[in-house]
Amino acid sequence: MKKFFVLTVVLVMGFGLFAQGASETSAQPEIAFSLKTITNDAFQKAIADSVESAAKKAGAKFTLVTAGQQTAVSTQVSQIEDLIAKGVDGIVLSPMDSKAVIPVLKKAKAAGIPVVLVDQTIEPNNEDLYITYIGTDNFNAGKVAGQTLAKELGNKGNVLIVRGANGSSAGDQRVDGFKAGIAGTSIKVVGEQPGNWANDKAMQVTENMLQANSDIQGLFTASDVMLNGILTALDNAGKTSVKILSVDGSDDVKAMIKDGEVYGSMAQFPDVMGSKAIELLMGAINGSMDMSSVPKYIDSGTTCITSQTL
């Protein structure tokens, strides 16, 4: 059954004299994007491409810094410190850990460098450290995934959950939403482990959970990036009929859905994240927008894709 869950992006049009830029007089402002990695992660690569394209169209110099590994939190913090010391004019940040980046964001604020968060946010009560967070309503994405899987399984059965990395706000919210989506049904979560956004780890934890719970009908994973490892573990265990729901909606997973390997995925919109982030940073840098009018969260939207909706 076709069901689309598309949320509207809030457009911000406020103008004013308030600016947060580090160097308003710069002829070509430099904007940096800090994220975990673009290697073997189609969704993160899509966000990076979107930010770069929007920055160049806006006439800004663009710098991409990646931590190199999905869980290299300390590396990301160190790289942001380097960007502050370098004196970049603005930072787009996809925080790998919702707590670890807070001290360095305080340094960015003290240096007058505006920050926009994309894809993942930080701990509550730190909204003064960034202009806005642009990303998927991850709880809702997980909830819709849970409701979709529950319906496909007839509201009963055993499921596994492969989380993201510990400390990841996006991964945690998706899993919390998934559990809310299956609440009130007879579906039971019989195994739950972090896959650390990596195929090798996802394969390992899926194998471990299957050894403890072989009677499995469904599986939810926090990201498409772990699907190859999960599918390998399921194939090796002869569990090819398990219904899988994921998050990201990458081109690779669309092919898997068409082939019947994966039941569905909650698609995200990286182009919205990148273009809106640059629009707001440029407004902060050149003083053309009133940052006080910008909401602290802008929903970039999501929709559930299955073989029926492709």
C-alpha cells in the first residue's frame, strides 16, 4: 500500500542587520564542512556534494574535512579546532557525537564563527551554539518505519535492530521512533546491537543476534550504509525472507528494494540540507539575514519507499 510521509521544509526569509560572521569583509568567505566520512557512505557523500555545490554557487571557498572513520569522534573535534584556528567564516557540521562536540562549538561561538548543523544534532539546551539544525525528523522516520514493518508482518513476529553508533543522536532517535511505531502490536524486539555505521560491524552483530535468536521475521537498521553487512549475515544464516526496513533511501538501496533484498527505506533529502545550510551561513556572514528569526530546527523531509512506491 502506498503511503508517503513528506514533511515540509521551513523557508526562512527574514532580513536584518544582525550578523554572526567571522569576517564580513572577506571578498570570498570560506565555508568548511565537517563530517564523519564519505567513503562507502553514499548518503554522507550526497550531503557533502550538496554543501559544496551550494557553497560554490554562492561564491564561497569550500573546504571539506572528514574524520575518516565512522566513529573517529576525537578526530572530528580536533579538525574543528583547526578550522577555528584557521579562521574560516562559517562551518557546516554533521556531529558524530551529540556531546563531544559541544566544547569546540563553544570555541567557535567565541571566535564569532557561525555554525549550521546538518543530519545530526547535539544535546538539548545548547541551541545558542548554532544557527539551526537542518535534518530529517529522525524519530518520525523510525516511527513510520516501525509502522510500515508492523503492517507488513501482520503486527506480529520477532525483529532485530541494528543501531548506529553509540552517542549518535540520529541513530538513537530512529531506534526510539521504531519502537514507538511497533508499540501496541505483538512484534517483539529480540535483539538490538550497534553496527557503528559500518558493514563489518553490522555483519558481526547481526550474526551474533541470529545465533541467539534464530526465529526472526523482520529487521530494522538505522542506516542503509550497514545493509551489505546485514544482508551477508542473513544470507549466511539462510534467512533470506526477513523483511528489512532501513533509513536513507540511497540509490543503492533502491536497487535492493527492486530486487526484493530489502523491503523498504525511509528516504532523506541531502540536497535540502546542503542548500539551506549554505543559504543561512551566507546570510549570517554577509549580514543579509536576521538570525534571530531562524527556527532552531528545519525539517528537511522524509518519505517511505518500498517496491510499491518506486
